[in-house]
Amino acid sequence: MKIRTIAFGLVVGSLSLLSYAQQPIVIKFSHVVANNTPKGNAADYFKKKAEELTKGRVKIEVYANSTLYKDKEEMEALQIGAVQMLAPSLAKFGPLGVKEFEVFDLPYIFSSYDDLHKVTQGTMGRKLLDKLDAKGVKGLAYWDNGFKSFSANKPMKAPADFKGMKMRIQSSKVLEAQMRSVGSIPQVLAFSEVYQALQTGVVDGTENPISNVYTQKMHEVQKHLTLSEHGYLGYAVITNKKFWDGLPADIRKQLEDAMDQATRYANQIAKVENDQALEAIKKSGKTEVYVPTAAEKLALKKQMFKAHSEMESRIGKEVIQEVYKSVGFSADKI
Ligand code: LMR
């Protein structure tokens, strides 16, 4: 009797061990933008590839549009292991203590995606991602979004148009300096709060790539959009380092392969999606789209360029210089 009970217990025990062993590893991937954006689509693509390559041993749960966490909370959630993956914009790493990422926010530092890729796909990009290790965070990849436009209820053409305007920014000191350089009053707000803040007049205007403007319907509460392309917004895909290092080696490798494929996909679709969003905004007739002249662009550039030297002590002069060198940027070309 006793032996039969022990044997029964062993069978039940090993069955439950077996079923435990077959439970997929769940990765919660939280982000703040809509599904039909460069980042939203890339996250869904990563899910598909990761589940295929791991043959279902990993399940990716994507939570879009701040449904799980807003900007600040998602960083904290990653560090404590409540979520395993995020792709915050490069402008949101300051609060984590990795200020060097704010180099990507410097106005006019990149004049094209090609310029940007010289950094994100080169040794400097990897070096920056490795700085996250000390925070318990592992940087996996850079995903593109695009170049930003300014929006407001009046046309934003010249530096004088910015004076006294309350402008929503992401949590980056460089963006703060950029807005102050033209006399605006910067206000940090979570992405999920921007639409309402614009609608109710808590802020007067903002900046973002067109895909974000369109999918958050910001163009419906902003009468003017200026295609200034004054700065870049993109992402670092990150994971909890302890979680990542603790994965079985074969699974980690399959996830790395899925990430490589998702990164290629992300960087292919980013420009196309921003172009499509611009067409959709124009078609909506809800906002006036303005393309600044070369002279207007230059005037804004001259003024906003002040943020570069001001931010040297925060980002590190050598970090800025390294980006200048990678992209062939020279201050005297301004
Ligand atoms: C923003 O807060 O404006 C952006 O970072 C949102 C995003 O993730 O693209």
C-alpha cells in the first residue's frame, strides 16, 4: 500500500514536472505607441518570428499603446522584472542614468537615415547599448522611427513663432535645451497624455515623427504641422539582463535571430510608414501641412544648434564628437 502510494506520488510528480517543463517562457513586451506604427509593427513581427523560431517554447505578449505601462513606469517594470522587453525612444534613457543616449536628440545632428545608421549600426551604437548593462538592462537592437515635425495651432516657421509656446517633450534634457533655445517652455509629459494635453491646451504644441502624430490623432487637435525634420526619434530594444542571461542558450540564440530579422524589418518599414501617415494626414484635411523653405530651416537650425554646446557637459563632449565624426558633421557647415 505504502509503496503504491509512493509510486503514484512519483508518477504525479513527474507528470507535473513534465507539464511545467513544457510551459512556454513568457516575454511581456510593453510599448507606448499604436500597433500600426514602425515600432508597433516591428514588435508584432518580432513576436511572430520569435514564436516560430523557438517552436512555441517562447510566447511573446505584446502590450501596445501604454495599455500595460506608461513611459516612466515601463522602465521601472523592466528593472524589477514585471516585463521582459521594451523599446523606449532613445530620448527616455536619461532617468535611467544613461545620459549619453540623449546625443540622438541633438537637433540636426543626423541629416538622413544613412547618417543615423552609421552610428546605430556601428561600434558606437553597440558601445552605447553596453552602457545599459550596469543598470541591469541589456540593449538588443536599435529600431528606426524617423525625423520629427513640429505641430501647434499656429504655423511654426521661424524661431519667433516658438517664443512663449508650451511644448510637450519627452524626458530628455537635450530636448529641453532645444525648446529653450527658441524661447519655448518645455513640458515633459508621458506619450499617453499628449493627445489630451494638446486638446485641452495644457500644452500648445509638440514634436514627433508623423507616424506618431497620425496614429495618436494629434493632427485632429493641432491646426498646423511643420515638416521641419529638425531631429530624430528612434528606439533601443531592451530586456532585463538577468532574465536574458538566464535563458537557455539555444532559446537565447533563436531570440537573437528573431531580433535580427525584426530589426531589418523595422528599419525597412519606418520611412514608408511615416510617408503613408503624412499622406493620410494631408487627406484628412484636419491640419495644414507646411514645408519650410531652406532659409527658414537654416534660421531654426542656427538657433537650435546652441543646444549642442550647452549639452556637452551632460552627454560628454567625446560622445558628441564621436557622432560628429561618424556622420561627417561639422559645426562650420551650419
Ligand atoms: C514620445 O514619447 O513622443 C515617443 O517616444 C513615443 C514613441 O515611443 O515613439
